Amino acid sequence: MKEAYLGDKIWTPSQLLELSGGYWSTCALHAGVKLGVFTPLSAEPLSAQDLAGRINCDGRGLEMLLNALTAMELLAKQGKTYIATPFAAEFLCRSSPKYLGHIIMHHHHLMSGWANLDQAVQSGAPIRGRVSHEDAETSRESFLMGMFNLAMMIAPKIVPNIDLSGRKRLLDLGGGPGTYAIHFCQENPELSAVICDLPTTRKFAEQTVERFGLSGRISFAAGDFEVEELPGGFDVAWLSHILHGVGPQECVKILKKAVSALEPGGMLMVQEFILSDTKDAPLFPALFSLNMLLGTPDGQAYSESELVEMLTAAGATKVRRLPLELPNGSGVIAGIVPVR
């Protein structure tokens, strides 16, 4: 009888308890970002009492939080004053172009759902609504601009390595604030793009596109691509992290719409957090699948073979995974629309 594989990691009780209580540090970070402590402390050192007056906090409670953030080495303390570390000033100050507070606040909004993961597993049903379809302005901004935060880090690893020479029109399906459309257009001067997403996304997309000076080449088409038809006449379509929000059959329907929007010879590209075919690795896609359980009726992370089968079923040919080294198990599956 073949012995079961038991893994390579050697656990200790202290590591297990550190994992169990790790959310304490997470909550301290989220509180610091939500209260806005890093922005004033990036400009000058302040005491807890002085900062409390600026951000309308209790001095005693704020001092405890600042001490914890100092212990986490996101702040530095000298005497009774605190100041942001260079790293925190770069990534946690709202005025910094590298600010990551949006995605951190998106994580914060997900925490209440994760605290009830056992209920979702027991019932097999979501316990919150889909984040992409929420009406609340604050959570919608955190989600959309959080996607901007992540895409700004990963797009430079993807876009320069994809040859779009000769292609003129890109469909950024479910493109949110349009980060990938922006990077593809920056890399390919002859390319124009259309971001297709929900009407509530328009403001964020148009503001972001304008910030990069590409309003003349990137437009926005409002609509729910899960139920509505797509505009046509494109020769490349980019679908980044949208298939995981729906079940396999709905994925194929969306992909068929994308194929129909492309001209013969058009390129279809799908980016997802991709599981191994056994679905027990890598870690991030496996955990992300649980995140989809919490917030969608049928969503999940998919394996490479499942995504290849979906693109093939939608009518794409020459389907393959692009040779890209990306973080968190991300990958890009590409295919070509055959000449009809």
C-alpha cells in the first residue's frame, strides 16, 4: 500500500499559536490605515496626544496602537514622539504614489466574513455579498483601488513580456480602474482600449485613466458582462481575475462572449490565481478559493487544466499558459480566435 504524502513542513506548537494569533498584527495594521496615522507621521514626528487631536482619537488608545505599530517596525519612536519608517512613508502615506492603503482596507472589509468561515464551509453557501457588486461607496473604493494597487505591482511583470505588435484595439473586460489597459497602452503606442465594467466603476476608471494622460486612447463601456452582450471589433481581450467570481459554466459563457467580441485571429488572455491540478497548491490560490466561498454562490479558484478546458470550450485555439513568473500563484492562459 502506497504511503500517504504527509508534507515537508515541521510544525511546532509555538508556530501554530503564532499562526492562530497572527490576526492581532493584521488588525493593528488595519486600524492604523483606517485611522490615517501614517500620513501625518510621514511628514513629521508627533506625540500620541498631538496626533490624537489631529485624527480625533482617544490619546490613551492611540498611544497603545502607536506602540504596537512601533513594535511591528512600521513606526519609530524617540522619547514621546513617533514617526513613520521610510517603508511606511512610501507605502502607507496617502499622498505617496505607492500607497497600498486601498488594498489593505479591502482586506479589512473581508475580515468579518473570514471570521465566519466555518459557517460557509458547513452550508456551502456565501455569507456576504459579492464585493464587486456592493453599493457601499467606501468598500467599493477600497476594492477597486485595491485592485489598482495590486495591478500596479504586477502589470510591469506581465505587459512587457506579451507581444501585441500589430494589434489595435484591446478589451479590458471587468477592468475596474483600468490599470492593465493603461499599462498595455503605455507599452504599445498604437493600441487603444475599452474598459468594460459595471456603471459604478466608471468614476474610478475615468479618474485613473485621466491621471495617466490616456483619456484619448482608453474609453469606458458600462454594463454587466455576465448578463449583457459585449461590444465588438477587438483584436485582443484581457480578462484579469474575473472568472473566479462565478462557476465553471458561467466562466465558459463569459469566455464565449469575449471570443465573440474578437476579430478572427484575435488574442484572448485570462489572468487568475491558478491552482495545481490536484488543487492543494499553491497556498494563495487555495486560500483564495475559500474567499470566493465566503462571497459568491459558485466562485472558486481554478486549476490550469480547468482554465485551458474553458478557453477551448469557448472556441479558442492554441491555448497555452504564458511563461511568466508571477506572485501568489498568478498565471496567464492565452488562446487565439480561429479564422472563421
